[in-house]
Amino acid sequence: MTPIATRETETRRRGVAPLFAPALPTLSLTDEEQSVLSRLTGLVTEDTWQLRSLDDYFTGLSRMANLGIAVPPALQSIRTVTGWPRVVVDALDERLDVDALRCPDDPEAEDALGIIWDHNDLGDESQLAHLDALVYGRSYLTVGPGEDGIPLVTVESPQHMTVDYDVRTRTVRSALRLISAGSQRAATLYLPDQTIDLTGSGTGWTIAERRPHDLGEVPVVRMANRQRSADRRGSSEITEEVRALTDSACRTLLGQEIAREFFAAPQRYILGASESAFQGPDGSPRGAWQTYTGRYLALERDEDGQVPEVGQFPAYDPATYGRIVDLYARLVAGVTGLPPHALGYTTDNPASADAIRKSEARLIKRAERRQRTFSRPWTQCARLALRLAGAPAPLPRIEVQWRDAATPTVAAAADATVKLVAAGVLPADSEVTLERAGIGRTQRQRIAADRRRTAGRAALDQIAETLGRPDDENGLGVAA
């Protein structure tokens, strides 16, 4: 099996129609295609507001509702951000790293997948797919022919793409990618037998290109997060609870900012002062700040010889707001399964290393669940890519190799691997042993090459030693 298909397959994959094919179907959409396009366009428009709201929370651009009670109009432009939605998503996304796609029964197919993986830079692009799925609840992978014969795999955002998903068969029946920039519109309609590129003109669509393919299925894979039996579209990690607690924390921080503006200087009062204490030499009234910092500290006696009484109101305690924010941080930690220190909540007694690892147990389990959920979309994407690359049927079994979701140190991983080898569970020269030790794919390939060279030198040394050993009968070397 080779990732480069034959010339005939390449011609069909690029959508080059045979000479006898009629040209009329390429001019306009059929009634069925128009119906699919209208339905999918409505789904894209329907989800726009919700997806933008989730994106605003993730990027810290969301604005909480002003209750109009404690915030003066002059201070309504002050913004406070906690960043908790991003922390909630990043803490899970950082534990979802795909190392490689494996074909245990077909090394040649595994090499082809390695070429496709490296060519499409999926080591970095896979992180975008996981991040979008965690933020928006879903993301999409598209597979198509590349210009150099290697399949092209792209990650698409749900802000621009939607699919018609068959829950019973768990397959995509059709998909649409819609891009709008002002009055300019472009769309790509994915169908089981072809891909149609469209350009928008006014209220209608014009077909730019039809690209037939021989897949028999839509070359789009849906990656959904937190599915439910009644909601297969997926849901975001930025749940309603996280959004509500984030708004409450931001409102508390805003209250602290307003209190600082009003109470940064101690609030004092003066009883029995004459009007001249608040006027300048020419009789003009002094400014509030000038009075506070100047004549305020040098008041004169009145005509009865009494000194005005000066006092100070109790200052507010800013630690009150901090305790409220810490309360919200603990609530967010309980809802999301994050350790409290990840949200900035600390105590006077720092947690021990064992306590920190124990607090991460729920997060690690959630990451392992996501790895299992996201494995199927990656295997589907790999099968589509192999089919476009010309792989013969039946396709081999494909596995996704994930990096350990826990946070072991390099020394701990190496120590665990040594113990498994010593117990006979793993062979010392196995590639699995190198993987468990945390050694990357490129380094494993170099180690395998070094082992082959070492084995070759050992064999040559043994042959040379054998040739130089004297024979017991005639005293001559074996070479003689």
C-alpha cells in the first residue's frame, strides 16, 4: 500500500469528469441539494449566538449584566476578568495529546498514516480540534485530496460548519461549511458522492466546482464533547454553572474596584469648622482634594477658642471581597473537578505533593474519558485518508496512541518502565517500552536504527572471532 494513488484514481479523486459526462448537472443545484443546503444553512445561523457567547467567555470578552444598583454611571466602563472559563478548558485540553496513529496489523499502512499525519501537521492541528470541541461542544475534521497526492486533513470550527448527523448509524449524512465576509459568501456542500463548492450572489448560490469522489460517505467527521442520549450535538465545558459563577466573581471584583475608588483615601469629617477653612486667600472656594491635603490639617480656632472636631469613618476591609472570590473559586472547582489551586485559591498551609496528586484524580479521569470519546473521530478520519490514498480494502485496524493523561515526572515514568521490564511484563527491546518511558517517535526511530547498527557490529565481531579461532584437529584457523 502506498499513499500515492494511481493516475486513474487520482483523476477521479480530483473531480475530473469523463468526456461523455453531461455538463448540465454542474450548472445548478438539484431540488434535493437545494433542500439540504437550506436546512444546513439554517442550522449554522441558529447556533451563531450561542457559539459566540461561549467564545466570549473563553477569550474573556464577555460582559456581565449591570444591575444598576451599586455601579455609578461613570464607572460602568470598568471591566473585570477572572479567566476561569479558559482555565477550565485549558486544564483538560493540556492532557489531550495524540502521539501517533497506529496500525498494529499493517506496518505499511501505519507508515502511510505517519506521512499523512506529518504532512498535515496534525500534531498541532489536533490540538485545535480538541480545543474547539471543549469550548463549543463540537468540532469537525474534513478529508479531501491534496495537490501532491497526499490526502488533505483540515480542522473546521463549528462557527462556520455544521452537519446533518444520523444518530442511529452515527454517521454524517451531509455537511456545510459557510463563510461570510460582508456581502461576499462562499460555501462548501459535502455529500456522500461529491463535494460542491458554491459562491453566493445576492440571495442565490452559484456552483463553482463539483468534485465527485468514490468514498460513498461524507468526508467530514464530527468530534463531539459531553454527548447525551437526548443531545448528540455535544456541549461545552464552559457550562451554565461556570458562566454564572464567573459573572458573580467578576461582579465582586468590580465592587472591589468601585470601593477602592471611593474609599482609597480615608473618609473623614469635620465638626465646628468655619467657612473660611474651605476658602482661599481671595475668598474663592478650594477644591476638594486641595482642602483635604492642605488646610485640612491646619484648622484655626473659632471666636470662642474652640478647635473644630476632626474624625475618621471606619475604613472598609478589602479582604472581604477576596474571601467572596475564594468562595466562588471553590464552587467552580467543585463543579468542574479542577484542583482549587488551579483557580488561584490558596490557603495558609500549602498542600503537599500527595494532596495535589489526589486533587487531580478527577481531572485525570475526565481527560481519560475525553481520550476515549475523541478516539473514534480520529480513527474515522484516518480511514477516510487511507481510502483517498488508495489503500486496498479491507482497511486495517487503527488505534490512537494518546499521551498519558496524568502528570508523572520523567523519573517516575522511567522507574515504572524499568520495574515492568524487570518483572518480565515488557521486553527490554520493545517499542512499547520506549513509549512508556516517554520517548518520542523520532527518538524511537533513531534508537531502533542504533540498535540495528549495534546488532550488525556484534554479528561481524562474532564472525571475525570465529574465523580467527584455531581448529582442534589441524591447528589451523577455520578460514584455512
